[in-house]
Amino acid sequence: MKVRALVPSDVDNLREIHEKFYKNEFEFPNFLHGFLCAFAVTDNEGHIISAGGVRSIAESIIITDKSRTPKEKRLALYNVLDASEFITKHAGYDELHAFIQDENWYRHLTKIGFCPTKGKSLVLEIR
């Protein structure tokens, strides 16, 4: 097997693989735009076995003084999110992620437009 950079001529083959196996799971990713790196794993004859890439995501991290009134916390949240959305758009991202452990904040964020991700969120800590 060989790992090599993904090239534009790989896209049609990857679309076929996606259509056959993944069309109902997620949209076909544009590996040639917005990725830090995209690559293919090929067999000895050069046929793609797998392809992938690494892209960065915009993540909102918020710390709130929970002793404040509900109104203050809600207004502060809206201000933080307005600023976060502005920064996210201007940095060229089309999604803003939030990883929530608190059910109350989860409800607030879903009310204003956040939605669950497709699939389950996982993390690999790189040390």
C-alpha cells in the first residue's frame, strides 16, 4: 500500500465510492478545498482503497458565571455567539461547533439553531 497526496483526477473515483457506500450517511466532501491535507491510500496497482483528509473546525468554547441571573446569562450567550459567528464566517469556516455537557446549555443552543452533528463525535488526543 502507498499513501499519496490526493489529486483532482481522484475525485471521480471517490465520488463513485461515496455514491456506492456512503450516499445516505454524509455529503461528499470537497477534499480539494478547506482541508489541511487530503490523501489517498492505494494498492500496488495505484487503485484507491481509501482516502481522507484533515481539516480544522471552528469550535466555540464558553465559560459563564452561573451565579448571574438567567437574563444576564442568556444575553451574554447571545453576544458571545454573535461574535463567534462573525469570527467563524470571516475565517472562512461554514460551521461552528460546540461540545456540550450541560443539558440546560444544550437546550439553549438548540433553540437558537445549533443542531446535533451527523454521526457520533469522537476525539483522538494527539500527544
